[in-house]
Amino acid sequence: MTKGIKILCIEDDPEMIELVKLILSRQGYEVIGATGGEAGLQAIEREQPALVLLDLMMPEMDGWEVYQRMRADERMKDVPVIVVTAKAQSIDKVLGLHIAKVNDYITKPFGPSELLTSVMRVLQEAGFETEEA
């Protein structure tokens, strides 16, 4: 059941947060947006999301720093992370998936079904019950 599963979208573009909310809330997910890395880390502590969608290229604190801080924090280290970024170079994907061990990597622009498929797969791997879209 997807109802009430909290997903936090950390992104510096409010329009992208709204797009993610639109796509995922239709499937019953509760989507919370945080603008920027510092706000994102605070929101993870406050909201205890089941999943984090993380943009890499943000001013002040980039997504990799957010990710490293999450993994270093006992309360956040097990929260699954899907990187959502315009950085489409294959080296970034290799770094993300194999070296940093993020749960998935989506490049912008993405389609709604690509986002939903990734979210459902990562949540299932994390032990959450999800319904097929």
C-alpha cells in the first residue's frame, strides 16, 4: 500500500519539486519538498521519510555532500536515495550506483513512468509494500 509512504524530494528548483509531487501523489505517496541541501537534511530528521529523491547540482551544498552527511548520520544512513539529476554523463552514474551506492539514478528530463518504476522498485527493495502503477 503506497498510502502514507513519505518521500522527500531535495531539489533547488521548486518547479521540479511540484512535478515530482504531482506524479507521486497521484499514486498515494506523501511527497515533501525541501529546497536545497541544508533544508533537505533538516527535513530528513524531521519527517523520517521512507525514500529521498536527491538532486546533485544545487548551490551551497551539492547532492553528494547531502548524501555523505546522510550516510554518516546514524538516523539517516539507512534511508534509500534515488539521485535525480541533469548530470547524465555515464561516469556520474557509475560513481553514483557503484561507488557511492545510491539506490538508483534518474537523469532529467525523465518521464512519469520512469520515476514511478524507480520509486516502487527502491521502496520494495527497502521492504515497503507498494502497489503497481
